[in-house]
Amino acid sequence: MNPNRFFSLLVLSLLLVPFPVLGEEPPAGDSVAPPFPRAPVGIFSVNYLKEGFNDAIYLAVSPARWERPQWMAFLGVAAGTGGLFFIDSRIEEDLQAHRRTFTHDFAQTIQGFGAQYAFATLGLFYVGGVALNDGRAYGVAADGLEASLLAGGITEAFKISIGRDRPFDLHGSRNFLPFRLSNLNGTHNSFPSGHATEAFAVASVIATRYDSLWIQSGAYGLAGLVGLARLEENVHFASDVFAGAAIGTWVGRTLVLRHLRESGGESSLIILPLASPAGLLVQLKF
């Protein structure tokens, strides 16, 4: 095998490895993925919006609660992203040199699981949860939708603030136009990968809800293939995909584990926005 080809495949294999310590620890005494002790918040309800608002704040301040494992995971992701940044162009060149019709066709199909197919998957969990009265399946749909929206928002913020060129722009991996709103509609929005973020957000919710090794491997493996597909299509660099995968995994795991902890009856601070004639108020509930 060509040494460069072997090197690229070795590096890209890292994208198939989940980030099991991203997110917080599961509730003490509970398995990672028990069924919901209570019915999940209805997706089509005001309470679901309130829960999303609280979870957004929870994610924003979560680094203040991180312990050594979470900080080590964060430093590992940062180091991995930085390391890939220096070899992004080499990986891109090698992949494009070995591109084939069948790999293009496969990538075109599989990358949908980082976009419309991901939401279709959540829709199937929703229908199954309602039809079978399965709280865990419904929880995947509810948490997956929320994780997709919140993780996607984080990714979009990075896209605007970093403004990295796409590989197909042929300007190299180190061309940036940061802090431009036009980045969302233009080509300066490569970092991080939105498809990888979406795929790993849904995969991490499924993998955290279900303790089956087959389900977890399948979920993360499919998400990893989405990341590889984006590289094959030459729309992202390897570091884009790696960072997007980390964001999606962190958001998905953190939300599920928080909801499991809350459903177990532990006390927690809940922040609720309230509309009044005087304006927007905030209610704190313990």
C-alpha cells in the first residue's frame, strides 16, 4: 500500500472513534441508558421550549462543572484538532488522488445521515415511541432534536467567527475570513463540519440511551462514515470533521445525562423565561 495512503487512512480512522468521556458522568447507581422513569417532555409543548432554553444555559456554563476526565477530553480534542490542522492539506490531496466513482456515489448517499436522514431517523424514533409507548425511543427523538439544534447553533457560531475556506476553493487549508455574517452563505464556512456535528449529535444520543454495544457501534460508525463522506466530497478538511464530531458528541451526551439525572429525582436549578407587561422576566425554580 502507498505509504501516504496508509498514513491518511490511519489518521482518518480516528474519526470513527467516539469520545466516551465528553459530557458529564451518569447518575450514580444508574446504568447509562435506563428507560425514562417519567414521560419525556412533549416535543410539541411549551415545556419543551423551556427545557431547551435551560439546557442551552446549562451547556454554556458546563465547563465550570468539568472535572479532570472532562478537561482531559477537551484538551485531547483540542490537540487532535490542532494536529490535524497541520496535515489537512496532505490528507485532502491523498484522498482526492484516490477518488473513484463508487466512493463518490457512496459518499453522496451516506452524507444524508448528517442532514435530512438524521431528522428522518429521529422521526422514526418519535413514531415508535408514541406507537409503542416506549419512553426511551421517545426520549431519543426529543433529546436528538434538541441536541441537533443546540449543537448546530454552536457550529454555526464557529463558522462565522473562524471563516475557513472550503477545500474546493483551492486556497489551501490556512485561509480564513473571520467574523463575517456572509460566511454562512458563502464558502468561508468550512470549520467545523455541520454534517459531522449533526451526525454525532444524533449518534451520541442513541448510544447514550441504549447500552447495547451493537447499537452504540452502529450509531457511531455511521456518524464516522458521514465525516469520511464529507472529506471524500472535498467540502471539508479532516480537522473540520474531527471538531464537528466532538461538538455533536459533547452536546448529545451532556443533554441525555442531564435529563437522566433530573428524571432520577435529584434537585436542580431550572431557569424559566416568563413574559410580562414589564418585559421578559426570569424565574428560578429549585
